[in-house]
Amino acid sequence: MPHRIKVLVADDSAFMRRAIVAMLEAHDDIGVVATARNGEEAVAKTLALLPDVVTMDVAMPEVDGLEAVRRIVAQAHVPIIMVSAHTRAGAETTFKALELGAVDFVAKPDAAYANIENVALDLVEKVRGCAGRAQVRVPAPIKRVTLPGAEGRRSAYACVAIGASTGGPVALSHVIPALPGDFPAAVLVVQHMPVGFTPALAKRLDGLSKLRVREGCEGMVLEPGGVTIVPAGRQLALQRNGERVSLRLCDDEDSLHVPSVDALASEVAQAYGAASIGVVLTGMGRDGTDGLQRLKERGGYVIGQDEATCVVYGMPRAAALAGFVDRVAPLSEIPEILCGLCIT
């Protein structure tokens, strides 16, 4: 019999503990070895049992999820998946947990539990993908790239399309804030995450960056030096009218990921052609590979994050194996590479 993934479930709600255990143990390759009612129990049981994965509630009494993550990361190499409420406070705390070393997160079922099946599928996929992985290695402090004198400079590329999944929020927080305030290309970002979390991601990146970071909305015009996060739950399209390129957001019930990196790269390739750069960061699966093929066919350039700095080397690996990555680089070098490409 193949090895079962051992999971510890931490949540202060007895109902949610039972629900998460049921979601996981419905699959033969996953077994819950213990549950915890608060962060103190979660830390103690993790250190005693050394499970393959911990699922951690964000808000718990006594010792909360953040403090529990901090203690576990300091003492054990066990990947942690946060279970976060659909609230602004829940999203902000989740991003802090990711920066402390949690590897990913899922959203709790909504009040009506109408999305329970989707939550279960998401949780199981991430438990399988994260099992055996260490926590995110917290990168060195952000070092902003400084561009030499602006006189006579022009942009060689007009748009940078960045796609990420597992580990992406932390990776983005070390790419976007490192770009200088006079970065000359528009930046579009797809980060796989549940509906309701992209506004907090945009706000967090905006607070860290010299560039303006916004969540995209229907009809928004892309501007040089502006960073746009495609909203979760909407698929991206771009419309060109002369020199102006604007966002179109549409529903999509057929695609696995909404938004998807494939759609992002395809739309950027169509709108910007050879003036496009694709960047594929850490994440499970192969989303982005097909879109990056179209970007390469139109003459664009592609950067892939290297395996050593990825939380999960899935999306960059798939694109590289398909032959669509021009340069593989560690996370810390990507901002400088972007500036070198965009400035001539």
C-alpha cells in the first residue's frame, strides 16, 4: 500500500474540525493523525507527531494561527496550509502567515456551505501537492532595482504578464516591490486564490511597492508602470483600441482556473505581440504553458522561476519542459532581469 499522507487538523470549531477531517479522509491516500483546538495544541502535536501536512485555522483562542505558524516554522520542517475566512481581516492575517512560512491557504466554506465541494477539492489538491515540502524559505529583504538616468531611455517591452499559484503571494511580494517607481511597462498578475482575496493582495503589494498596484476592474486602461491584479473568479480578456489596451472581465464556468495564467499569457500575446514578457512563478500544475506558447509564437520573452526558490516547481517546470522558457532564474534575480529587458 502506498504511503498515506499524514495530516494534523487545527481549528477551534468542532464542526470545522469534523468537516475538514471528513474532506480529507474521503481519500485513501490521506489520513488525519490528530486534531487540535488551538495553536498551543497544534504546535505540541506537530512537534510530537511530525505529520506530513498541517491545516491551520487563522483565528483561534489562546495561541492563534499566526503564532502557531511562527513556532512550527522555527522548530520543524512541516508544510502548513492555512484555512482562512472570507473576510478582510482573515485575508490580511493569511498573507502574514504565508510570509512567516505557511505554504498555501484555502478559504473556509461560505455561510451556506454551498461551496463545500469546491473547498474540499481545493484542500485535497493542496495537501497532496504540499506533502513532503518544507515551509517557504523566507527570502532576503527586498532590494529594489535602481534604474540609471531616465534621459533617453525607452521601453523595449510594453507589458509583463506574471502568473503564480502555490507560494505566489510571497514570491510576488519579492518581485513587485523590488521594481523601481519608473518601471516603464504595464504589469498584469494572475495569482490563483479564492474569490474575495485579491483585493487584500493588491492592497498589501501596493503598500510595499513604489509602483501603484490595483485590483483590475472592467474597462480599466493598462498604463506603463501600473500593476494590475486580475480579480479572482473572473477571466481576463484584453481589448486594444489604437494605443490603449483595456481590461475585459468575463465569467468562465469551464476552465479549471479562473483567472488562468493561460488566458493571461494568451491575451497579452494577442494585445502586445513581441513587446510581451511572460513570467511564470511557483505553483502546482501546468497552468500557463499553453498561453506561454502563444506568447512565444508572437515573439515574446519568457522567464521561469528556478526550482530551488519555488515552493512547488510545477508551473515553471511544465513551461520549461515544453521549451517555452527563455531564462530560468532564482526569485531574487527576476526584478533585475525585468528591468534589463524593459530598458534600452
